[in-house]
Amino acid sequence: MKDRTDLPRVAVFSLGGTIASTNQPGSAGGVTPQLGAAELTAAVPQLEDIAQLETVAFRQTASGDLTFEDLVALAAEITARLSSGYAGVVVTQGTDSIEETSFALDLLVESDRPVVITGAMRNPTLAGPDGPANVLAAVRVAAAPHADALGCVVVLNDQIHAARFVRKTNTSSPSTFQSTVVGPLGWVTEGRPHIAFRMRDHAHFTALAGIRFPAVALLKMSLGDDGRLLGPVESLGYRGLVVEAFGGGHVRAALAPTLGDLAAKMPVVLSSRTGSGSVLQETYGFPGSERDLLERGLIPAGFLDGPKARVLMSLILASGGDINDVRDGFDSMGQTTR
Ligand code: DAS
């Protein structure tokens, strides 16, 4: 019999979501999160040969209800494991907010060993649930000796995605997660994780325990919108704003002065609603163009989309940063791909 104490240690934290969602037999209502990490891993007997597992039922919720405070608490638990010899950590959660939670954990946890987030698109009551295969692939990545210097990655559908790029692109497909700019960092075939390339590291935010996060608004530009939601942003108590602008980083000309006024009072970050590519900085010169907005004090988001830009700004502000720190933070994040 195999001596399991030789296997790498991996902690699995469950947070709820589709992967954990089921219903009582015969019940007419929809599925709800009910299973914890112990049940999710017990359903995958192959895990026994890969790692010594610790299972932690950390939250039981739909992922849109997770908060930055939840993630700071989770990051502390993860950091404690990774600094005491665990090979890696797996987090199971709802897929709806993985693009944000993965990026937040990437910024909150500083370790050479991986934090691997997974979930499922088909819940356990459906034919062909993808949860067990995703948990298996995630633990394989977390336990792999060569899965170092990856930061936080998202593993679903046998693909390994970098937190800073991954997006949920489809409401129901198991291949919903895509890294639109660069493609996945790697993949899992016949149980072996393959890492094709690594990201440059970035700054981390490791001292946020007990901090109440400031409110940061995210507004998407759309055709003909008169921008009336911009006016009350400050009086509603927001400490920062992310704008998801048209195309390369454009808004209606009429909105540019309001955004400039706001940028004099709080950090306003300019991202693109297109879902892929870096926001422009020096191409167009019309009123409301990216050049106009940057001259008015907006901060370019680089390759970060609106939700990820909001995560970065929230962490900088929660750390006590000001508008200059937000500018520096986005600038140095951009340098991770230069
Ligand atoms: N959309 C569901 C999921 O994929 C619900 C959630 O995100 O919690 O898990």
C-alpha cells in the first residue's frame, strides 16, 4: 500500500456555486449551494493518489455574494497554508465572479506556490457535470512540483488561465473561461499539467485584514446614454470610478468634461468595454477620445477590463493609497506585459 504521507499537501477551500449546488430529490425549486469541500473531493476517488487533502468549507454562497472582505480572510488562510509547506491550494466557487476573485487573490497572496480556482458550469444534478473533472485537474495543478511562480490561476475545462486575463465569456458552456488577449497559460492532458509560459509578477497587497473596503463604481458607456449616472458618483460616496468606454477608450463628447471634473476629485480609470486588448493612449484626438480623457486626468487601465480594473483600484484604495498610488499601480501592472 502506498505511503500517502509522501504525497504533497493541498488544501481545498469550498465557497459554494454551481459546483456545490443540488436540490432535495423531488423538490421543484432550483438548485442551491449545499456541498462542501469534503463532499466535492470525496466524489473524486483519483485524488487519493495525487495529494494529502485538507478540506475547508469556507463559505456557502452564490459567487456574486462574495465580498472583498471574504477574499482578504480567505487569502490569510491560504497564505498560512502555503507558508507552512503546502504544495498548493484549490478554491472551489461559483463561476460568476471568478474573473474578479481570481485577480483579487492573485494580488492578495504572495507565494511561489499556486492558488488554483475552479468551479463548474453543470451542477451535480445534470447529465455530464463538469465539477469532478475540474476539481481533479485543479488539484493536479496545485500539487505539481513544476506549477511554481504562477500566482493565482483558474483551471476549468482542462485549461490553465492567468487570473489577470481570464474572463467568463458564455452563460452556460463548460468552455466559458477564456483569456482573450493571450490564450491559456497551459493545459492538463492525461493528468499532466503543462505550463506554456509564465506571467511577470506584480505588486501584492498583504496587509488588509480588518480593513473596510471603499466603494468603487463601474460604469459602462452605451449608445446615446446622457451620462446622468456620472453626476451623483461623488455624492453617493464612491471613492473611485472605473469607466468601461467604447472601443479603444472613448466616450460621448458631452461626457468628457464631467469625467474630467470627477478625475480632479477621485481616481477615474479608463478601460474598454470590448473585452480584449489594451486601452489606447495616443491615437485619437476627437472630444471624448482617449487622448482627450487622459489629458483630463483619467488613468489608463492598460489590458485590464472594467471588473479587473475595479479590483485593482479597490485594493490600492483599501491599502490607503491615493490617486497617485492608483496611477502608479496601473502603470506597474502594465509593465508586467512589457
Ligand atoms: N453561475 C453559478 C456558477 O457557475 C452560480 C455562482 O456563480 O455562484 O457557479
